[in-house]
Amino acid sequence: MTVNLAPATASSLKPEAQNVLALKQVLQTINADSCPGLYNFHIHTVNSDGRSQAESVMEQAIAVGLKGLAITDHHTTKGYDRAQIWLDNWKLNHPDKISAAPTLWTGAEINAELLNNDVHILAYAFDPEHPSLAPYLRGDRGTAGSAYYPAARVIEAIQEAGGLAVLAHPCRYRSTADKLIPEAAGFGIDGVETYYAYTNPNPWTPSPKQTALVKDLAETYGLLGTCGTDSHGLNFLVRI
């Protein structure tokens, strides 16, 4: 698919991309069948450690009929920026198909310390220009060893920027999910990545045992649940 990129040279940063209330409404409906065909809230591009161009991600999103997504590159929104430009231009070039366009939310993945674990916190629907996020969106490996590194501070910064903070793949760390999630909830985190494929199956499917545990903990602590393939390859329907 070829799209003329001439009409726009920078992201319009539409309010839709930062519509946190709309995102919350979507997350309240997420289940084991939502990803990857309807929603995908964990995708990486060449702007961090992925292989796909952001424009290719958006082409795939249109092709599979995705309803909503977030590009969550590590410590940068450059992938989101390029995807938003592409989406704005696609809408300009296809005014009769705007209803088929997915909702694209701002996204990033941020390293943080939680119970002496280096964990990843996904940020969604935030204002990328908000000063609270400046230390976290520099395109490097993060803020380890600094005052910005603790999970409590990362969560606070994301929320100050109007976004949602979500603990990524909570069953992948040295400490167990039943310890990490309550701790994160105590710091006011908004959600957890409930539906995640820990063994990288193809086709993608959330891991049953971990999903049941995380879903139960999310309900116990009143947290939202997300889903995502954590794609690093050329096909966002799988992780690799």
C-alpha cells in the first residue's frame, strides 16, 4: 500500500491519541480474544528494538481490520510520531474509509525499579510533550540509578502527563506477579498486561496459567487489563 506523505510533515497529535477515557472504556472490554485481531497495545518498531517501520505497522493495522493499537517503543515516541503522520495522511487520502481506520494511542515502554526488579511500565494516551516525561523519552535505556528510576516515580510521571500506566508482562520478572502487582497497585498503577503469550506461540495466544493469575490479581486490586503481542518482528500478530 502506497500513501502520499506530502500533506503532513509532523504529527497532528490528535486529541484521539490522548483520549484516556476512550482507552479506559476499551480496556474494560478486553478479553482473551481481543488480541491480536482487534487490539494490540504492545508493538515495537525500528525506533527501539523492533524490525518494523512504523508505517508498515499501520499498513498491517488497516489490512487486518484492527480497531485500536499503541506503538510502545522503549523510551521514545518516534515510532508513534511516524505512525500518526501515516494515519493522518491515510485518512486524507481515503475520506470514504475513515471509519475503517484504527484508533492510535500514544505509547511507550519505560524501565523502572519495583521490588528490586527492573520492570517495564507501558504508558498510554499521554501527552508526549509533558515535562514530566522528558527524562523517560530520550531514546536510551532509561533512568537506572537516578531519582527517576523507581516505579512510583514513573507511574506518577505518566499520570501527570494525562496517561495510563500499565505493568508489562508481570510474569516475566524475578519476583512473582503476586508480589509485583500489589506493590505496583500501592503506587497507583492503572493496569497490568493481562493477556500475554509468555512462550511466544504462533499463532499468538495468551498463556492460560499466567493469564488466570494476572486476571485474578487485576480484579482484586481494581486494575485495568491490557493485551499485546510485544511484537519485535515484521508481523505484529506474533512477538518475533
